Amino acid sequence: MTPYIVLFRGVGGATQLPVKQLRAVLAEAGFSGVATYINSGNAVLVSPMAESAVAETVAALVKEKMGFDKAVLVRSAADWAEVIAQNPFVETVDEPTKLHLLALERQPEARNVEALQAKASGSERFAVKGRALYLHTPDGMGRSLFAPKIEPTLKVAGTARNWRTVLALARMAENL
């Protein structure tokens, strides 16, 4: 049995994912330890399935039962802990709303990472490590002119969480 972190892409604003219903749908499907973190598309659960099977199953369930038809990204708790340990911007963790992790569907091609580097300007910094992109936005994500360029340039879908959420999900997964 593996603890997983489940990230729903595109939740917020007009797109809501009711967490009470989400917990019920996932528990009824046989996942254990199901818990959610704030109303922005974050869950933890335990399953014997592989990461890709969890992602496919959860995506199919929320589409069928809740009408939510967007990407679902899944990471094992061990992978998540490794991503936290590899944070290249450790000096920024005291401002957790200005440090972000973008969980990517797959590792981007090197040429696309280079193209993204060419678009980086101002005080923002980023680093790509495998399927993770770390983004430091000293002026805040809401003011970032760089952040909207990430997915189109990398040609990889992803979903961002601020460092406070990253750490909270890690704690929740540890407690499963």
C-alpha cells in the first residue's frame, strides 16, 4: 500500500471540486485514508495501485461521478518528499507563498527548458528537476508575467502549488 498525493489541475474560480463529495467518491472506489486539503484540488490517499493507475482511476471517477474533466497528477509520498528535499531555493522557504512547485505530467525536453530559460526575466527564478519545476516569484505569483509562459514553452501540462501547500500535503501523506 502506497500513500499518494493527488493534484487536480484547473480547480479554482469557476471550476470547483466539492471536497466532501470528492472524499466520498474516492472512498467508495476503494481508496483508503482519503483526505483533502483546502478547496483547491488536493487530496491524499492510499492504494496498492501504481501511480499511473491511480491517476487514471481518479480521473475517470471524478469525470463520471462529478463531471470534472481535467488532468489529475499523482505523486507517491516518497516522490513528494524527494521533490521537497531537492528544492534549489531553500533560502526562500520562509516566504512559502512566493515559492511554488509545478508538478509536471512528464519531464520536459531539454530544448524546451532552454527556451523557457530564455524567457525568464526580472527577479523570478526557476529550476527543473525531473517532473518538478520550482518557481520563486519574489513579487508574488499573481504579478508574475513569467508563470503563464511555463506550460506553453515546456509543452508539458502541470499544476502549481505554493510551498505551504506542498509541505502540508507532505505532512498529510506521512500520516496515512
